[in-house]
Amino acid sequence: MAVDRDQVLRDAASLLTRKATATMDEVARAAGISRATLHRHFAGREALVRALEALGIAECEAALAAARLDEGAAADAVRRLVGELEPAAGLIAFLYTENQLFEGEEQNEGWARVDARLAALFRRGQESGEFRIDLTPAWLTEALYGLIGAGAWAVTEGRVARNDFTHMIVELLLGGALRREGS
């Protein structure tokens, strides 16, 4: 029986998002394969995490392309982007908290590309007058990652409806939590 490597990675991400300390045995069970099969594909936890990172970068880059970030208003591009990232939200949530990926000189160039594209989108929104200029593009990028992670967790736990994911993230990111007059 052939093993769908991407599905194993998605199953691993789903489990690790809920339980970051899961063992390789637990990951194998969650993926519906034996531990030996898991180890044939991933020599250990670090190899698994690095494979998850590569998948996450690919998912983010595909979402960036599909969202057409350079088209139309920057706020509309953010809405499209969050919608495109939603299927990978659990994976992004896990990766965002996996500190080993962001330590020292070992940071993957893929994240630098993703971060640069996101920062450029936020900078474009600032330059057009759509977004606040007192928050740096780097901070807005981190806030987006954090909100996607929180949204993934809230959906997984049943505290937020999946259909509300994009709306809630975009509205909080772009609108903030302050109540405006008349609302």
C-alpha cells in the first residue's frame, strides 16, 4: 500500500497543533500507519518537522500566488490571502510555534520569501493610505501569523465556526478591536 506523504504530513500537523509533545508513535497512529512506515519517510522528529516546514512554505507560497496580492486594494488582497491560507491554518499554527525552525542561522529561506511578500503587501497598504503607519509591516506580518494560528486553534476546538475564520481574522487584523462610533 502506497503512503500519501502529504497526507501523513497533514495528519501529523493536525495532531502536533493540538499536542506539540506528541511522540512519533502517536503521529504514526494519527496518520493511520505503523511507526516503522513513519520512520521510513522521516528518520525522526526533526526530519518530520523539517518536512512539515517545507510543506508549510509551499502552502503559503501557493496561497500568496492565488491571492493575487498586487491586484486591487491591499485590504482586499489581505482578505483573499486569509481565505487562501485557511486550509493550511493548522499547519501554519504548528509551525509558528515550533521554535527550532527560527533559531540561529538555520532559518529557511522560504520563510524569508513569504515574510517579504507579506511585508510588501502591508507596506503597499500603508503607502496607499489604507493601513495604519504606526504599525510596522513586520509587526503586521507577525500579527497575521498569530491570528491564523489562533483561528486554527479556535476552529479545531469548536469555539469558532469554520465559515467565520476568514472574516474574524481579517476584521480583527485590519479593523482592530476598538469600537468605532455608530457600531
